[in-house]
Amino acid sequence: MSDSTVNNDARSASSKNYEWLIQITNAGTKETTHDDNQRKGPAFPKVPSTFRDIQQNSDCYDPSVVSIGPYHHGNTKLKEMEKLKETYAREFVKDAEKPIDDIYREMEAVLRIAKNSYPEDARRDFNDEQFAVMMFIDGCFIVQFLFCLYMKPGNLKMSSHDAALVTKDLFLLENQLPFEVLTKLMSFRNPDHKTRMKILTAFCDQVRAFPAGTELKEKITKFFCELPRSLTLGSSQGAAPDQPAAHLLELLHKQFCSRTIVPEQSEKSSFKNDSQMNWYRYYPAEELRSIGIHFKPSKTGLFTDVQFKRRWLISRGLYIPPLRIDNSTKSLLLNLVAYEACHGESNESRVTSYVCFMDSLIDTPRDVQVLRSKGILLNTLGSDEQAAELFNQIASRLIPDPYAYIQVKSSIEKEHRKS
């Protein structure tokens, strides 16, 4: 098929409702070239079965309202959002103010290569053109959703409740789209790379404070109103990622885990040689407060920003990043943990170790109350008992890095022995 034939078909399709979506298949019907093998993206794995087997957490890995990518595509429970995805894709092409054949041409290579980000079994039920159409529509949906969310919330065409659930779904491990697809599509709307990244990092910044799943319309409205301000201020707290993220969940992980939580190898050796400090007991927050350790929120939202500081000889402070506990918190943390489990030692199990450390501080609702009173936890989920149970469920069967926060745990142990 010649390029002129593709262009003519694309131009005619642009005026026929959804038919233009079918034309994207033209980009996938060309013969595969050696470009397919030039870049193999990182595999987008499924949640490990050992995690899914924990029944109390199993529903945290599946999308509530929208599927992105191949894993949950075609789920009948998510069928209602499929129509809106097509509408969003149509509006994205319209707003891009660029001929659809030009979009096809520029997206073709990206879509063809991006499919290799998924393992072969995830692509088994799709031919090349079906996979290209799926990624294109899903990518347009995400980009248009972000545009409406930040700039024109009145055009979302969904309730605030559903918008919150969509936000939660976009950070599920099995609901990810290759980053190059998103950034390439965003380039049709905004050619400036820094601005595109600012939008995506602002989205990650806000997700921790987003009251996902709540029915309180005024909170959602306030959140929408504050989003444009976050774009101009640049609220990202983490360092700029040294390598491009593979997907949104990885971007969030890079953004909030930019600091190491384990000592250098030489420091590890010194801890190993200290026979009395090889193992550290865990003490709940209420007990630590009783021996004079003060809890304070860290100045950043980094999961890695846990520190023990001594000031003026007698003042001892345990600094912990603040966390909002809402209907999305459990899902977000568990999917970050699952992401770490699938990527080996490269990320030091940073969120996993954070979750386990928080669980060590929380035995009873009284411990939640201690942390809540100091501004470390903001509990919008319900009672302190529910919050305590949430951490117990998340940390179930998790194994932290033994050297995570080792200086902090060593300092706590020493202070406890003095008491």
C-alpha cells in the first residue's frame, strides 16, 4: 500500500465519526522492518501471583473503571468507559489541529516499537493493527484526560467520583502504557518537552494528595482549581529522573524514591561487624513517644525521606514523610510494591521498605493517632482502626531490604536501650 493511499484513506475517514479510528490500522499493516528489533522496551509485567494470592489485597490490582493496555482490555465490567475513550480520542485528534494522516505517519514507528514493551503472552490475542489501535486510543484517552483535568475540567464528561477512580486506575501496574506513546501524542498538543514533562510530573505530585473515590464534590472541585497553579510552580519534590520512565507508575516511583535508603557498602560492613546491632526490634509509635522520641513530618513527600535527628543534646526527632490515607492509598502502595518486586534490586525495594517501616510503627489505632496528631498521617479513610488495619494488610508477607533505614533503626535501638 502506498503512502498516498494511506493519506487519502485517512483524510476521508476523518469525516466519518469513528471510522477514522479504523484507519490507524493502516500503520500496522505494513511489513515489519528491522526497526522492531532496534529497541526492546522494558517488559510490562503482570502482578506476581504471590501478591494476587493475598485475598484481602487482590482487588487493588484491577482497574475500577478504565482499562489501559492489553491486560484488562475487553473486560465487560469496564465496557462503559470504552465509548468515552473513543470520544476522547476523537476530540484529541480534533484539538491537535493537525491532519490525521500526519498523526498516523508520526505515530506509526512509535506504536510498532512500543508493543515490544509487553511480554509476548500479553500480545497473543491481538494482531499488529489491533494492538496499534488499542495503544493509540488508550494514549489519546490519557492525554485528553490530563488536558481536561488540568485545563478544562468541565469537559471531562464524567463525574468527579469517576475522575478520581480513573486517576487511581492510571497508576496500576497492569494498566500502563509505554511512556513514548504518551509523550509522542502529547507533542501534537504541546511541542515543548519540558512542558509535557511538567504536566506528567505534576500529575504524579497530585496523586498522593488526591482524595480518590470520595463522594465529596467540593474536595474534588478544589483539587481541580489548584491544578493549574501546580503547573506554574513546579511542585515536583523528587530529583529529575536520570533515565526516562517506562510508564506513569515508574515515573511516580522515580519521583518519590529519588533518595537511597541503604548505606554504602563500607557502612554496611561496619553494621555487620557490630554483633549487638545485627538485628533491630520494632517499636510502635506510642512506645517511642513514651521514651521521648518526637515524630515530625519530613519536608518532602519522598518515601525515602526517613531520618532520625538529635538536636540540643536531648531533643530526638524521627522524621517521616507525610501520607494521606484515602480509598486509593492501599492500591497505590501495593502497585508500587508490585512494581519493585518485578524489577529486582535496581530500586532497593524502597516503597516496600517504607511500607514495612510504617507497619512496624503501627500496631494499634493509638499508634495511628500519634502519627496523625503530628501531621504524618492524614486519615480521610475513616477511623484510626481502619488505618491501622490498612497498613497491616499492605505489609502482609512483604520482606524489606534489611539495610533500609539502618541508621534510623540503629539510633532508635540505642535510644530505647537508654530509656
